[in-house]
Amino acid sequence: MAYLKHLTPSGLRGGRLSLWFAVGCGADMALYGYDQGVFGGVVISPDYLRVHDLEGPSRTNLLSTVTAIYNVGCFLGAVSATWVGGKLGRKKSVLLGITIMTIGAVLQTTSYGIPHMMVGRIVSGIGNGINSSTVAVWQTETAPARLKGKLVILQNALLLVGFSISNWLNYGLAFAHGPVSWRFPLAFQLVFIIMIYLVIPWLPESPRWLITKGQDEDALNILSDIEDKPATDAFVLSQLQSIKYTVEYERTNGMSWGDLLRGRGSKKAGTKMIRRLILGMGAQSFQQFSGINVTSYYMPTILTSSVGLSADLARLLAACNSIQYLLWSFLGIRQVDRWGRRNTMIFSAAGQCFCYIIITALIRYNELPGYPNAKQVASASVAFFFLYYVFFGIGTQGIPWLYPTEINSLTMRTKGAALGAATNWILNFMVVEITPIGVQNLGWRFYVIWAVLNAAMVPTMYFFYPETAGRTLEDMDEYYRANPPILVFRDKEAISRKRPERYRIKEEEVIKKNDFGATSQTPATEGAEKIDEEQVQHQETVNS
């Protein structure tokens, strides 16, 4: 009977279940993308600026703070997800987050003053912080291994659907007058929220979280649904066994928050938790250091202030850019496994660096006193803003959210994803806070910062980041149990896009043992328990 709590009423299995997970989690990410883009149009709405007394250059600092305070809420929500995700589970955490976002959306829509708007922004951010930290983990832990990377990247592509909708809505309402020009876009968040409420409650809980809570039978049945195979199937049993072994290993060798805060390592053969946390948080920091939210939040502002375009044309170009951004992000779904995480990120960072170098040069000439054809030269930078989104959409858009869920161990996956998201959000706050001030005070020099940061990402990813494409979550645990070096670029196995042969051989051995247990009509959970002991003995041999 306990399993009924985690099973979809319609009995979805296999591809259909994966599809509905993609819809539910994708709707949540679309809401995140919508929130990321909607304020870019709100902040240049004359009625919004008048109602909140934000008109004039002297109010630029306060305007940027009201916009950026949302990311402080996201940071707080992401940090709280480290406890909420482990306590409530993935599904309940998402439902809690979306309920908080509903309250925040209503507060923003009904705002008549700066304190009112700031409270609404913070509340919405807390809900989004919980969701953004949880959804990628939930999707990763419920996806078939062959689809894991593609589904998580698809989520981030759907984020851009929300981003594009917000830009086109802002453009359409730019021709309206009065409160509807900014209140309606803020209220439109509720459309995504309703979609999420209609799908998420019917999806099953993560089998990996259930195993950490001792609900092995429920986890086995959900694994059976995910793979669309009987619960006695050898492959399903091998998955259950691998997850159970990882849970027990991490319970024995894991680290508490207290140990992490004190900088203490495990006294036993550890799994490099701190290193893996840093790699996951670093991947998330790359997204913000790329300069994406310079343009995502303020594209119309940049095109009017730095390039000199009209407000209407700036809104239109921002909306058109969101469409090509979305299309290129779908290419990332295909390439994330074909090129691997490392190569895709290196390619994206190099391309983003190139774009910011050209943008800096063109805007520099625009600001030279008396330079002929300055406006035409500045207008050429629009093409490179568009090209920037091509590189970002292919790699940097999705991989920073995927990587922390793959690199961290099972018992640290929720903490790792939450800390990664918290890193993203606090840096997001910094970028959104400084952009209007930087554009106003530094001019073309402001864009040099992002060219340099993108350039620094290339060697960092090359030297320090192991490949996670083609690996199961348990493969990465075994990789770190072998005490690998910090510099991974010389290890061909660590940077290979294909799954190392030894992992495949070991999995086949486990499947054969499970298959033998199944043909002997051993009950599913008993068979898994017997093979757990054999895997422990095998791991001790490997470690020695």
C-alpha cells in the first residue's frame, strides 16, 4: 500500500512516464525562464517607474536593487533546499516551492510601492530557489541512464520557452498604456503555476530518495516503471543494488554539514565530497561569469544605453533574440552527449569570449567623441549579442545545472545541487545589481569584464573537470573512490566522452548475478540484498 503514494494513478511507465516528467519539470523551468526575462520589460515601463518612484538617473541604484533582490530570495530558497529536499523529498519540495511562488506572484502583481514589490520579489525568489535546486535532481534521479543528460538539457531549453514568452509579451504590451503594461506580465506567472499544479502531484517520488529513507520496495517498483521492465528483471535489480550500495557506502564514509563547514575530511576512504561540491558550484558560477544576465535582465536597457537604439526597437530585438536563443538551445540537447560536458562548455566559453571582445570594441568606437558613423558601428554589436546567445544556448545554458547533479554523490546530491544553485543565485544577484550601474558609469569598459571571465573558463574546465557524459550516477561514485588526481586532463578515461569499459564490464557482471537470482525465483528485494554483500566484497577487492 505504501507504494500507492508514489505511483501515478494512470500507471504511466517507460517513455510515457519520462515524457510526463519532462512536462512537469519543464513547466517549472519555463516559469523560471519567464521570471528571468519578464522584468527586463517591466523596468522600462513608464507606469511602473512612476508608481514606484524610480524615474531618473539618480534612482538607478534603487532600480537595480529592486530587480536584483529577487536573486537574494532565490539564494535563500536554494540554501533552504539542502534541508527541505532531504526531509520532504523531491516532489513535495517542488510543490512547496511553487506554492511560495504563487504568493510572490500575487504580491508583485498588486504592488503599489517599493517595499511591497521587494517583498514580492523576495518571496517569489525563495520559491524559485527551492525549485531550481530540486527539479534538476529529481529529473536526473528518475531518468533512464540513456536519457539523463538529454532530459535535463531539455528542461533548460524549456526554460527558454518561458524566457521567449516573457520577451514577446513585453514587446506586445509596450504599446499599451497604464498598469496593464507591467501588471499583466507579472500576473502571467500564474499560467505556468497552474500547469505545474496539474502535473507534479501525479508523478512518482525519486527512487534514490526513497532508498535513503529505507523504502526499498517502493523504490524497486518505481525503477521498474521507469525502465518499463518487471521488478524481477536483472537490469532493474542491478540498479537497485547499485543505489543501495552507494547509500550504505556514503552513510559510512560521508560528511555532515558540520564537517564540511569545519573543513574536515572523512577519516575513512572518502569520496572527495568537497572537491565534487566545488566542481559543481564552479560549473554554476561559470553560467553567471559568462555575462548572460547582463543581457537576459537588461537587453532593452543595454540596446538603448550602449548601442543607442529606440526603446521599441530594443524590445523587438530582445524578443527576436529569444527565439533564436531557444532554437540553438535545442542543439545543445543533441550535443551534450555527443560532444560531452567538458568539450561543449569549452566550446561555448571560447565563443562567448570572442563575442564579448567584438562587442567591447564596437561599443568603444561608439563612445569615441566625434567618431564618424558611430551609430552604425555600435549597431553592428547587435549581431554579436545574437551570436553570443548561440554559444551560450548550446552549452552554458544547460550544463551548469546538469553537472552538479552528476558529479556529486547520492547523499550529497541534494546538498550539492542546492549549493550549486545558491552559488548561481548569489552571483546572479551581483550581476543584476551591478549591470545598470556599470553600463552608466563604465561604458564600454564594463564589457571587458565578461570577455576576461569567459576566457578564464576555458583552461579551468580543461584542467580540472572530469567528463560525466555516458556515466551512470554510480559510475561517478566509483571513479572518486579510486582517489583520482585534481588535474584530470592527462587521464584519458576521466575525459573520455564514452563510458569507460571497466564500468560496463562490472555492470554486466552484476546483471548476470541478478539474472541468476531472478531465474532461481528469489524475491526481488531478497535477491538485491544478497548481491549487496557480493558487491561489498567486490569493492573491497577493487579498493585494495
